Amino acid sequence: MMLRDHHGSLSGMDAVVIGRSNIVGKPMAQLLLGDSCTVTIAHSVPKILPDVVRRADIVVAAVGRPEMVPGDWIKEGATVIDVGINRLDAPEKGEGKTKLVGDVHYASCAERAGAITPVPGGVGPMTIACLLANTVTACCRANGLDEPEGLTA
């Protein structure tokens, strides 16, 4: 939904999904294929991963490694969706304190990306909003009520 809202049509775009999980990676690749993207699914260790990511118009990082994707991997103007949520020690905040980071190094990637999701505050709230929208739609359908327009696809 975020990609469609930002780009309109995704047809013909080159997308890379880093992470092949059944929960995020594979379903995201299928959704992108359904929108006529050329999709590469990558795991976290191939030697050519930086080169694969550098050519992508859309990068979806869902691998579970904190700040794994540096900014120099990102094509100028690419859209970066960071699905990762990782907790790191944050001694600068005090003893025993932690911070949340994504799978991309936000500061360096944001310098090159045309759009990027933050962690926290990006994909997580979007997931909750979609779950609520789907719940309302399901309730309307189960009770024979008119569905709100534009709530779900």
C-alpha cells in the first residue's frame, strides 16, 4: 500500500527483497510480482548482494540483521522499505538502555533514497492500520453491511 501510494503504478520497476521468510519475504515478493515488478529474492549472504541491491528501484529489507544494508548499496532515488526491527545496546542513553533499529542503516540510506521507512514508526504502524481496516471489512462482509470505500483493496 505504501509503495502504490508513493509511486502509483509499480509496473516495470526492479525490486529486491532481502530475506526469504514465509512471513515477510516470500509474500512481499508475490505482492510485487502481482504489481508487475521484476523481483529478486535474496538471502543475506551472497557475495553479489551489494550489486543486486544497487540496481533496484525498490528495496525491501526483511532479514533480521541490524543495519545490514549501508547507504552505498542504495540506488539514488530508490524506495526503501525497512521491515526489520532489532534492539541494540544504547550506552549513550544510559546503562542497560537499548534502541530500535531496522535492517538498513537509516542515516546513510536516507541520503540516497527517494523515500525510506523509519524504524520505529514505519512498517509497524502501517501493519496495525491494515489489520484494523481488514477487521472492519470482514465485519461488514459477515454482517451484510456496505463496506467503507477505499478502506481495503
